[in-house]
Amino acid sequence: MSSITSAKVLKPIGTAGSLFAFGLDVGRGLFRRPFQLREFIQQAWFIASVTIVPTALVAIPFGAVIALQVGGLIKQFGAQSFVGSASVLAVVREAGPIATALLVAGAGGSAIAADLGARKIREELDAMMVLGIDPIQRLVVPRVLAAMLVSVFLNGLVSVVGVAGGYVFNVILQHGTPGAYLASFTALAQMADVWQGLVKALIFGLIAAIVAAYKGMNAGGGPKGVGDAVNESVVITFLLLFIVNFVLTAIYFQLVPSKTG
Amino acid sequence: MGVDIAIEGLTKSFGKQLIWGDVTLTIPAGEICVMLGPSGTGKSVLLKTLIGLIKPERGSVFIEGTDICNCSERELYEIRKLFGVLFQDGAMFGSMNLFDNVAFPLREHTKKSETEIRNIVMEKMDLVGLVGMETKLPGEISGGMRKRAGIARGLVLDPEIVLFDEPDSGLDPVRVAFLNQLIVDLNAQIDATFLIVTHDINSTRTVPDNIGLLYHKHLAMFGPREMLLSSEEPVVRQFLNAQRVGPIGMSEEKDADQLAAEKDMDLPPLPPIPLQLEPSNGIPRRSQRPPGEWCRENGVTPPPGSFQPDAVLAGGA
């Protein structure tokens, strides 16, 4: 009886361990030649094509909400001249990487998990291994790199669209002054914020693709198994991304002092 | 030339459920073997263990001196180049057309030019009768065609060992007959070691040189075809002749009551052993033995009517 309970308790640890081992395998596969350039470009294009439009559409209201919230609040403090700065800070530091992460996990990751899961249950992955080709090197590595690349670009897209959206809402709806919005950009925000946004996006892309590939390659039990794998991969990725985001933010504040005034 | 596969004390279980235990046999080089067994006895699992896709708990599989079950990943990928495998549904890569599918192993593993690749691929496509279908995607063709394309892909690297996972499931009898002839012809041509996993009795009676039977979590019997086809062993006899009377029930084993009820029933006589399928060019295969040789050498009287030319048709009944 006790062995059954302990097995149940230890199971998540085993899963976490094999996910990590899978990540290491992918890391090793990165340096194995030949690099699958064609697959990489195809996948990057594919992930970009399923994420660009939703990302842009998410970024506009995201920037607008921040502008509305911050705009209302900051007016009460009588610090309207800092609206632009606060908006940039929120979008570039947090909203950019998080929106990117959600879309890369939700649109890109689910597509990767579904694709690899379908290949798994059709025995394509087995066939590939039997033909002497490592699916991690052939299929997973290009997908992981593609997801990382696209994440970085999406992060840039969210930042630009979010800040522009914030500008439109602040200036048109809240009657802020365009000059003040633009001039205060660098009052609180600094270059390091952009870099940390990019690094976050890079890491989120990595996590999303690795979790999706792991879940896809371990799908089992027919078509339902693929559906479950996609579902689990999205949920697990979301959980991981928010935790990692918190940790990265905490580290960033320790490393880079906030700009004052 | 074909290499032999030495399996020693192989044991595999999933969780607490034992699939099969202590399987020991040697699949002789260059011969055609069939592995039989009721549904769910782990025939496909055995096949996947032989190519290192599934790791057994105990035991070893030696191919050219390498133990598949306990070797490094790198060695495994090397040794797999000796294999050609046909999966149940062909396992074609869905994103590529048939030509690219068949050319895939060549492009990944050899430095051949596109013209050479084209020649080899077309030769194999011709072998399985798929010329003219090269540009079709796997989703656009029938299951039988996918199986044949799978064979073509398995053969492009000139394998030493060819494994077939249920080549005849889901095919009509005519296609099965063609496929069996194709298997025999291929063996005559490339002399590789063939292992077929199936539960099609008709094919089993006419195609292989050796037959193995997996039953009740162990290897019940493995040996030359005439040995099994003339065997009085209840399990072998029941399975090879597709009868209800015998130790195998609907769910794995029959219980004591059922067996007691059958005790007095007369077993139907063994049907005659059919002639083995010959290569279509009439030249006997290297591993083929003359009909009745094993029975004569071992003093076994084959069932009446065996090895008659017309027994080929009667055998399947």
C-alpha cells in the first residue's frame, strides 16, 4: 500500500526529471551536425505565420489597458508627464515577454505538440529512429531554435505595437499631450529593460518548444492521446512560463538598479 | 548476405504486467521466419525490442556481436542501418510524397547524387509495383499501397535484416497473395534475414522456412515449418489450424471447466502440409529446403496428402 502511495507522490518528480533530461538531449542535439537548416526555416516561417496576427491583435488592447490604468492613476498623483514612461516600462518589461509567451505557447507550442504527437502515433518517429535518424536532432532542435527566434521577434512586435497603442489611447482618449508621452520615454525606462525583455522572450520560446516537443513525442494511446498531449503541453508551458517570469524579474531587479528620475 | 539474430532470455513487462518472459531463439541468417501468436501476446513488442525501440528488463539480442539491449545510443543508430522495417501502417512521413519518403534514407545516410538516388528509388518502386505514384502523398493512397511503399523504403539501404510488422493485416486476399510472393522473391533476390510478425494462418503455412509461436507470455515453440505444421502439441496444433478446440480461449486461456468439457472431443485430423511458396522465377532460394526433408530426417510422418501440388490451395482451409 505504502509503495503505491509513494509511487504516486514521486511520479511528478519523475516526469519533471525526464522533461529535464529531454531538454539536455535537445541541448546536445544542437551541436550535432548536419544542422537541419531547411527544417529550421520552414518551422520558423510556420510558427511566425500562426503567431504574428494574434500577437499584434493582443498587443493593441494590452497597451491600451495599461495606458488607461496608468493614465487614470497617474493623473490622481498629478504626474501626467510620466504616463509615457510608465507605459513603456510596463509594456517592454512585462507585457511584451508575457504576451509573446502566451502566444508562442498557445499557437506555436500547440502546433508543435500536435504535429509531433501525430507523427508519434503514426509510428513515423519509430520509423525515423529505425532508419538511423535521431528525431531530436532532425525534428526537435530546428523547432526549438525556430520558436526562440520567433519569440524574440514577437517580443519586439508586442513592444512596438503596445507602446503605439498606449500612445493612441493616451493622446486621443485621455487627452494627454503627445510631447509629454514621447519625452518621458526615457525618464524611467532604460536600455537594459529592452535587453531583459529579449532574454525573457528567448527563454520563454525555449521552454514552450521543449515542453511541446516533449509532450508530443511522448503522446500515446491513439488520437485522444495527441489531444491530451496538446492540452497538457499548453497548460504546463503556461505554468512554467509564469514561474520563470517571476524568477527572471526578481533576478533582473537584483542585477540592474532601477533608474531614478 | 543476411545476419542472424541471437535472442537470449528476453523478458519484458509493462508495469506489473508481464508481456513475455525468457524468450530464447536464434533467427537463422538469410531465412524467412514467421512469429505467430494470438492477438495481444506482444508480437509487435518483440519486433520493436529487436530494433532497440523498446528496452527489455532482462536478456539480450545479439546482432553481429553487438547487444542491442545494452549498447550505446551511437552503436544502436549504427546497427539500425542493417535493418529494413515495415511498420503496420507503413509509417510513411505524412509531409513528404512517396518518392521523397523512399529517398529519405538515401539522402540522410549516403552521399549519392540525385540521379543515383532517383535510379535506386525507381527500382524499388518498380519492385513493389508503385511506379507512377511517386508524387502522391501518403494520405492520398490506400492502406495497401502505403504498406508497399513502406517495403520500398525499408529496402533502399540494402538491409541485412528485414522485419515485417503484420504485412497482411487489412489487405484483401489477392493483395496478400501478391505480397507473400513479393516477400519470397525479395528473399531470393537479396538473401537478407526476414522476420514476419502476423496472425494470418494461410501465409504462415506457405511462406516461411521457420515458424515461432508466442503464447501465454512465453515462446511456445520455434523451429522449421514442417516441425510446427506436423506438431501434435495442443497449442501449436490449435493455432496453426485455427480451431476452437484446444487450450487457447477467447480471452487468453480457457478455464478448467471448459477444458474438461472438451476432453472427450476428437481433435480434427491435421490438415496436409502445403508446399512452400517458390520464388516466381522458379529458382529455389538459398535457404529453401526440399519438401518433406525435415519430416524424413526426424522420423515424423507428415499428415496424409502433404506436399502435393494442390495442397497449396487446400492448406488454407
